[in-house]
Amino acid sequence: MATLTIGVTGHRALDLEKEQKIRPVLGRAMSEIIAGKKTGDASASFRALSALAEGADILFAEVAREMGIHLTVILPFQKEEYLKTFSTDEKRDKFKKIYDAVDDRTYLREYNESQINDLYLNVGTEMVDRSDYVVAIWNEKAAKGRGGTAEVVAYALQRGKTVIVINPEEDHPFAKYL
């Protein structure tokens, strides 16, 4: 039995309106991936992989859990330091709710503020390396800094991964396969 892993990368700043717009698109894209794999291998199992950053990562994790997909959490550094990067208590609470419900979780490196962008890039490339598909909730623009979504998408494409882009800035978002 094969296990197919779907990872996520995406923007941290997603307002409620954008989340509501892309949630059904994300669910359909994940369902299509699963249906396609099940057609070739009815016994296939699935895993979702997320760094649980606020925004796209948490939205992806919520959808995966709603669909009954096993969730693996991979943090760039320790949970306590990671939570300090969240913008609101509400977003920290969403993280904690999911994190506490998942038993398959780890962090990659020790926190180092001077290397924060490298730590984010590291978790992005690790997610790509562990995934068969990468969902990118991304505006398709160049990265604003090291470790951003554009850099992770470029890495995924270099590694030959199938990338599904959902642009949250479109009026009617859809899943675009790269």
C-alpha cells in the first residue's frame, strides 16, 4: 500500500474573506489528488504535511483534518518560539488546537533569530522533499524575502513535484497545476 503525501506552502496573511474563498477550492484540489491516486491504487493511504504557520498552513491542516487525512506537523523550530511569530492570540489558539490533536509532530532546528529566514526555507524544502504533491496558496509573485512561498515553489518545481497553486487574490480562485 502506497502512502501519498500532500504538503503545503503559502501566505501567512490571509484574511477571513480570502480563507472562505479558497477553502472549497483547496478541498476540491485535495479530493482530486486523492481520487486520482485511488483510481490507480484503491489501497493507497494519504498524509498531509504542514508547518502550521498562520494563514495557508493552518487552513490546509483544517481542511485535511475535516477530510480525515492523517496530518503530520513539521515545525521550523521549537513550538514555544514559533508561537511568538503569530500575529494574534486567535491564530495562536488555532495552532494549539491542531497541534495538540496531532501525535505526529517534530521540529527541525534550534531557534536562532539571526537565521529566521533560513529556518523557514529549511522547513519549506523539507516539506517539499517529503511530499508527492505541494499545494501553494500563493499570489504567484516573487518572494519578499528568503524562505518565502515563491522560493519554496521554485524548489518544488526543481525537484519535479506537482505543484497546485491557488491564488487567494483572485476574485474566483481555482486550482492551477504546475
